[in-house]
Amino acid sequence: MLTSRDQAPPAASDRRRTLISTALGPRAAGRLADTAAVTLRPDLAGSPAGLVEALVTLRPHTLVVGANAVDATALTRWAMAVRRAHDRRSLLLVRRGTSLAAIDLGVATQLGITVRNTPEVNARHVAQFVIDRLFPAPPTAHAPTGASGTTEADGAAADGARPVLGLVGAGNINGRVARAAVARGHRLVVCAPSLVADRSAAAVWAGRHRLPLDRIRVAARAEEVLEAANAVSVAVPLTSSGRWASVDLLDAARLRTFGGDRLVCVSEPEIWTAQALLDAYDRRDLTVVLDNAPRLLVGVRTLLASRIQADGGVTRPGFTLCSAAMRAPACEADLDQAVLTALGRADLDDLTGAELFPPPATTDAIPAARDGTSVDGTSPDIGAGAGAVDGPQVVVLGGGIVGLTTALLLHAQGHRRILLLDAAPADRADHAEQGTTFGGANARHLSATESLPQANLGRVGVLTRSPAAGGWALRDPATLDAVEAAWTRAFADRADQPGLHAATEDLVIALNRLGLRGWSHLFTGVEATWLTGLRQDSRLTRVYLGGADLDTGEQLQRRAGGDVARLSDEVLRRDWPGLGRTVPLPGGPRTVAGAVEVDGYAVNIHDLAGRLLRHLVGLGVEVRADSRVDSLEATGNAVLLRLAAGRPVRAGHVVVTVGGRELVRLCGSDWPGAGAVSQVLGVSLTLPNPGLHRPVKIHAGDPLGVMNVTLCPDGTLIHVSAGFGYLGLAARDAAAAADGLAELQESTLAAVGGLFPGLHRDDVRDIRICTRPATPDGLPLVTVLPGHDGRVVIAAGTNAGGAVQAPAIAMLAADLLQGTARCAGLAMAGDRIGLPSIREKAPCAAE
């Protein structure tokens, strides 16, 4: 039954209407309950008829389901209800989980409904559930693992004496289970279509999950697994057709071949035949665990009802029916974060970019604050009356591209008393005293795949290796304090979570695309005369080293959208005549394989930011350089900013766009996002132009990452930016990082020498070390600072993507100032899963 607040769709706005028809964890549910155009109806999870009624009445653009059945009728009536209202927004169905068996995908495709799930997000939690039930005892200590994946103890043991774990399915769940089994001395026998079809696939699978290949046997049939194994883990998707159909996979005949004593299944019950389930229950010496959603286990309980009744109304000892694998709080949090990223992606993709740089608002258009007053400060002011704010209405901390863009958007929205405080000196003479925007070279690239989340399976262990060994570690781990070490652990954890990494990557691409649309709108707008003469090289070329990287890179670019074209060798030679073919890297030299061209811009960031700053001053925004803020204090209906020099400033709202050491110093360490933004260093070189006509990006791999090459305004020089070095929260010139930084600089110089063989080290005009404020999961931090009644917003940690993302982040920060967070903003909150949770900040050990 629909409640009174569900009877009519929300008022028209730029927000997508979202119906969430499954239970969420308390944090996500609480946040979404206060989000515009979102309706929470977990009661619909078990009510197909109620779901249809809600879809027709609410006409959502996005539907989130759990194990709900969504049949052709529900999908058709939903699409018809939305289209009858002349609403042409895209329709999206998000499955909170992996299996899509309960959704009619064919009808969804016919109706133009996009269906997305959250694959592998819950894998580590489900795998741990399986591991705990397969191996009640902890793993036996082993000698250190050698290069082959075996140990001295392994070599001494007779292979036939090892217990055997059978795996039906070779996805991320069973891959993790396999890793735990090998650590306990087991051999593996695996049956999965992907491994059977391709003889080389087993080696790839073993490498991905860090398994010794000599412990793995691939079985062509499931019964081979059952015959050979002492225990079995079953984790396969439900499919009903084809050679590898999993429906009725475990039948009575196959089950009789199993001589082991333990079987754990986290697949849908339909993979069992009825007789096999009855026989498994009757085998009192066999431990069986079936875990799935309660709705899906109803049929199993009904089938076994008489046997359960005979056992006193409870299942027999050793036979477990449960819904526990995905109920752990950490699993709930991971799934909720994946759902928020999917909703955020849809929110951002709906926007055109014109919203990011709107025409200046009149006084009448100034939005209302949460307390009903104007947020402008003209008439009426925030907190008008007793104790009204007599200073600036909004203070933006940080004079980089994010801070400047935020000030511009706030002015366009109607705010008139804006103060921008920049701790850096105005003359920009000493780049070491500047922040991220002005501290590096006069160059940035803007594209859909800038600064994608770095923590992925290919970077497991990257923070433990020095740059000379292809890693990011600038300091000995012993010099990291508690906060810095927590950041590295969070990074390592995320690197081993491919599902969440993929979901986060999609959201970052959406954030980049929206920012790119915003910049494009600004660059091509007739009203932006203040940008006249700014160099904007449109279209960016991405050069890849190695054929596999070229193919994978092109696939990613096409998935990110826009106009993507593979370039011929002739075009490469024509437009980049000075570009070499071989690049020396710490792991050995690599050769240019090819390139693709994508949408985007290369800009001279110092020039863009300088023009933006002067434009703001012309609009009446007050800008103060060399103004370091020491503290933020809540004072009634305002925020008191105490400056290192000069009188305190009392403001209605504050947007903090600084990161790293400054963020910790300013906000302390006792809030949910503390420790989330750390410092990663890069190297920028300025050299004579060896003949390049256009900018270029070189995908070089660690520790250099993507090397960006940008032309200076007159084209006589090039700026090369590259490198990733984890500094933590130490000072940039900390002695503990000196050797690592020297290695990173040397790797960059060597690579540049290979890229541009016509240049020599003596040609380098300038070397700068640039700071990149980064989060372990790759998402920026856009969140409200607790203790200030929503008046302080943090917008930091852009992972070197601040230039392209700045307009979109400014919008999300402005949303928070008005108390109207978008789903994308919720996904970037400071209390999200995956960030280090630090309550005490110890002095930095490197200091």
C-alpha cells in the first residue's frame, strides 16, 4: 500500500526520481531518506504487485531492487507510465547484488531500460562466509612463498597427501576461496566454462588470484570435481540454457559421486534438483550449507518440511539454510556504496553541463537556505536578526582551480558576498609555496578518463615498492604515522576489491564527463569573453605501449563515451614528429603500439586559473592571497575563521578546497573523513618543443602512470607531467622521502629521454614537484564537516583530476550548502566505506 507521501511524483526538478525497493543499511537509508526525489520502499521486496503499483504511481527514472522479481509486466507498465507523462529521461534498473536471474532482461532491452548490477562487490564477504564454513580451523603457518607460488614445505610434501578443495565456478568468490585453500595446503580442482574453453585461461586465473598454477587442475565436468574433492564450494550464476546451464547442475547422480564431507553453496537453489536436495539432507555425515536470499529459500524449506518436522522442527545438525553471507555490516556497506555510485552516475549523466556555469542569477533567483532565509546576504541575510552574519556570506578556502570554480558557480547562483582566501603568495614566484594548481607546470588535460581510481588489482603491493622497482613508495613504511599507514591499508584493501573499483571508476568517468561538458560550455560560450586568447587544444591523443594495452585502452575510451578514433602510424608521425618509439621504464623498455584520439582539452592551467581569478574580482568577489586560516570555529549561526595574520572573519558558510596536510591541520582528525586525503607527488618538466604540433598522453605504467605532454601558449616549449609517489602527510621536502623522490625524478627523466630522443637532460628548463591530494578509493571528498550545522563543506582530494572535475565538484559542494545533496554527493561523503577511520592524529614520523 502506498503511503500518503507516495501518492504523487515529486515536483519537477533536475533530479531523477528514484524508487528503492529493497532494504539498505542504516547509513545509506538515513542519507537517502533526506534526498530529493528518492523514495524508500523496502517493503516492496516481497510484493511483486505492490512494486508494479509503485512504479505506475511514482514513475521513477531509476529503480533499485535486491532479490525482487521484476517480470515483463512490471517493466512494461513502468515504461508506459513514464512515457505517457511525456518524460524522455532514460530508465535505469539497478540490482543491489550480482544475479540478474529474477529480471526479464529481454523485455528490459526491448523497452530501452538499462540494467546494471553490482558484480563482485559482495564477493570478498561471501567468500569469507564460505571460507569460515569450509575451514573452521585457521590456516597453517607456511614458509615464505617463492616465485613459483610454492614453499620449501610445499615441495617436501607429497602432492597426493594434500586435501583437495573442489570449486564449481571460478568467479571472484571462488577465486578468494581458492587463495584461502592454498594457504591451508590444499590442492584445487576447478570446473568453470571460462577455464575449460581456453587452455591458457587457468594461468590467467591463477595469476589474477595469486595462486600457484601447479596446485590447480581444471575439470571438464562438475562430477569430476565432486569425485576428487574432500570439500566443495559452489558459486555459479544461474543460467537455464546452453552447454553450461546451471539449472539442475547438482542432481542426485552427481551428488552420489561426492565422497567428501562438506559442501557450501551460495548459488540459487535452482542449481539443485529436488531429489538431490532430499538426498543431501538424508546424508547425515555430510555437512551442507545453502545460503541465499530468504525468498529463494522458501521452496527448499517447503520441499524439506516433512524431514525438518521429523527432526523436531529444525534442520538436522550439519544442514544449514541461511541468508547470512551478505548480511555482514561491511558487506551491507559495500553494496550500499556501489548502489550510491550507480545512482550518482545516473544523476550526473542527466546533466548537460550548462548547469555548472549558469547565467548570473538575479536577487529574486537566490535560493533559500534551510532556515528559510536568503543565502545571498543581501536581503534577507542568513541568520538575519539577532547575531546576523556581518562578514562574507560564503568563504572559499583555497585559490586553486576547484576553489576558483566554486566561487564562480556560487556567484552565478546569486551569492554576492563571497570571499576567497588563498594561503599562497599572490606573485606565484616560488612554486614550492603554491598549491596543486600553481605548484606544478602550466598544463592540464581535461578528458573523460582523467585520474581514474588508482587502486586496482594491477596495483596490489604498489605502495610497498620504491619508484625504481615500479612502485609508489617514497618513504620507508616505518616512517609512516598511524593516519598514513591507515591510508595505505585502505588503498591496498580497495586494490583487492575489483567490484567496488569498477563501480567507482564508472562514477569518476561520469564526474569527468560532466566537468568536461561544463568546460566545453564555458569555452564555447559567447559570454566568456574573459577567456579570449586562452590556448585550448581540443581533442587529446592517448599513446599506448604494447598491443594488449592499446586494445584495453581503446575499449575503456569507447566505454567512457564520446568520439573515439584509432590513429594510424602516419598520423602519429605527422603530428608528433619528435616522438620516439621506445620508452625506458623501471620494468624494462616498452615500445609504442599505437594511439587513439578522444574528446577533451589541453589547457595552460596557470593561465586559465589566472583569468578566472581576475574575472571573479571583476564580478565583485573579494580575493585575498597570503591568507592562511588557522582554525574554524562554530559560533551560533556562523563560522569564525581565525587567520594566521589579521582579524578573524565571521562567515555564513565555508567551502574548504584544500587537501593533505592543510586539511588535517584545519579540520583536525576527529571527524569521519579525517585521514582520507593524503599526498601523492608527481614530477613536471619543461623542455623545448622537439616538433610536436599537438598535446599527447603516454600510458607508461607505474611509477609514471599517464605522462601528459602539453604545449605552452606559443608552442615553443612543452610541459611533461608524470609520476606517482606516495608521500603521506609529510612535508614535501621531508628527508625520509628524499631518496624515493630522486628515484621518481630519475624514472621520469629517463622516460622523457626515450620519448623525445632529440632532447637531452641539459635541455630541461624547469623541474617541479607537484602535489596531488588523493583518496584511497579514487573518489573526491565532498562532504559536510560535522559540528558546524551544515555550514562547512569539504571539497577536496581530487586525485589529480581537479581541473576536469572542478565544475562538477563545485555543483556538488553548492548542493550541500543548500542541504540538497545529490546521490553522487552521498557517494563521496566522508563516512563512506573504504576510507581510513582515524580518531587520533599522531605527529608525522617523518618530521
